[in-house]
Amino acid sequence: MKTWLIATLALTAVAAQAQPADPLKAAVAAEHRTVGNVARDAWRHPYETLSFFGIKPTDTVVELSPGGGWYTEILAPYLREAGQLYAAAGEGGRFKAKMDSMGVYGKVKLTIFDPANGKLDIAPPGSADAVLTFRNVHNWMSQGPEKTQAVFNAAFKTLKPGGVLGVVEHRLPASRTQDPKAASGYVQEAVVIKYAEAAGFKLAGRSEVNANPKDTADHEGGVWTLPPVNNNKDRAKYQAIGESDRMTLKFVKP
């Protein structure tokens, strides 16, 4: 009886070791990530967000306007072996310098993303499984509705049929009046949906993973009053609120 039990336990242990590790969890936990970026995982929920968008390690993904590369730090290793990451960034050198700084970024393809000047060839047409953007819609809106719509149109053009557009953005309550240029940094969900649907997308789902009910979205200095910017003298008050309330929307190209 003891021999059978020992053999069973041994087989169970071998089977457990044979189970592949979750590559997305491994990418989120990767040692190359910036310490300050890791500290924001509690607010940005990268594992849950990318899981909701359905991003697989074999996908071709375009990250629009990656900024300092917060999500790039996760997407680059996640897609490195079997997928492809396009980072559609501006023409400044800071992001490129980061991509040149470590081998983990060696397969990332840089493309020029400059809506103000009509530079929207973010990846080859029909090549991408997903286009992702994190807290950028308000920046496009500051350039006017035509420039904003052109970005959504470019995302649609880049995606394969069935491809996903994933959007995370600071959320303005529906009861508030939307500033067409989103000067506060906040955008109504309905506005994002309208731009996406005008480009041809279908809304496939909403997630509240990045919601923050403490955020009233009416701060004098806009969203930048809150962390991580904390552009306000009463830092403790806004630190207690935390980062902004955010919509997380998934669209699909039919």
C-alpha cells in the first residue's frame, strides 16, 4: 500500500513540474522591469488587463504611443519567442534608447506614430492580432476629432479580421459634459465607443479591472492631480484616492 502511495505522489509531482508556467505571469514578474513601474501594478493590473484583451504569446501586437514603455516592459518578453511586438512611438530618442538598452527588447519593431502630422503607418495592413493603447485617447482628442478618428481608422486597417482593439482610458462619468479636447484627461466611455464604431469596430466587452470608485474625476488640475503625477500641494489627499478611474474596453474588427 505504501509503495503504491509513494509512486502515486511521485507521478503527481512529475505531472505538476511538467505543467508549463504561465508566460504572461512570467513576463509581469520579469526582473528587467523598472522598480517604479512594478510598484504601479496594483493600479494598472497588467496581468488581468492583457488577459481580458486575450493577448497570446503567439500574437502580433501593436502598442500605440507606448510613452516610457510601461507596458512594453511586459509585452516585449511575452511576445519575444513566438509573437511580434510593434511599438508605434513618436520620433523622439528616449523610447528608442530604452529599446536599445537590453536584449529583451531586441525583437521589438519601432514604427512612427505621429497623428498630428498624419504619420499612422503603425504596422503593415491586416498584420496584427491586436492593437493596444493605454491612456492615450485624451491626447488624440486634444488634436481634434479628425485626428482622433484617423487613429482609430489606422488601428482598424492594421488589424486582421477578428483582431482586437484594446483601450484603457481615464473615465469621465456619463453625467458630466465631455470637453471635445479632453483637457482634464478624462473621456466618457460613449465617446471612445463612438470613435471605435465609426472606424468599423464592434464593442466586444467591458471590464472594471481598472476601475477606482474613489476617483471623482473633477479635480482642478485634471487627472494629473492624482498619482503618479500628484500635481497638487495636498499630495496626501490625492495619494489616498489613488490612480484614476479607468475604462477597459475590448473591440473586435468583424
